[in-house]
Amino acid sequence: MNAALLYPFILLAGALQAAGNSMNARLRVALVNPWLAASVSFSLIVFVFVTLFVVMPTPLPSLEQLGGMPWWAPLGGLAGAVAVFGGLAFVDKVGAGPFNGLLITANILTSLAIDHFGWLGMQANSQGLLHLLGGGLMVAGIVLIARF
């Protein structure tokens, strides 16, 4: 499959993530308690994925496959929870542009390091000068967005 065909979905996911941070901030204001707001937000996520799991079942892993899984593999959801809670708690304090700009810039820089060093089971893919220039431009862009 041509990876470029996935780009529209990825762009939609990014747009929804930006909107979701602002929605979660309003949820926190309405529910007052940030932990309750995070719980409500994640309960909807759990409902959607449990429903999809039941409706569209796929094979389950074997005990051997589970035993071969890296210890850190299930922590991806926790990493996502940090990002969601950050949006829920801070986007209305710093603004959607600076918050998402910082989030995306940190995401890009970390992704470049993951690709370059082959961390987290990814294939190492040496990053060239243009990749580093792109990361630098992201940093410069967020500085302009956050300061002005």
C-alpha cells in the first residue's frame, strides 16, 4: 500500500487532536474536577475500542506472543493519557496554537530521534541534514507562535 494514501486520515487525526484538546479543556471547566474530566474523556475512548473489538474481532495473541512483547509496549496508552491530560488542563491557559505547536514540535523532534536511533523497536533510519533543518524550523515556528 502506498503510504501517501494514509496521509488524509493522519491529517484528520491531527486536526481532531487539536480540536480534542480544546473540547477536553471545556469538559474540565464544566465538570470542575480535572480527574473526572479525564475519566469521562477516556471512558468514551474505551467504549469505542471495546465496541470495535467486539464487533470486528481479530485473532488474540498467544501466550508466546505476549511473553515476547517488550515490557514497555503497553505504555503507549499512558503516554497518550499524558498528552490528553495536558490538553485538558493547559490548552485554555496557553492557547490552542502554542499548546498544539509545542506538542507537535516535541512530537516531531522525538520522532526524528526514534527514527534516527531505532528506539522502541523502530528500524533505524539515519536522519539527514534536511530532517534536522525541518526540526529546527519547527522549533523556530513554535517560538514565533508562542512569543507573538
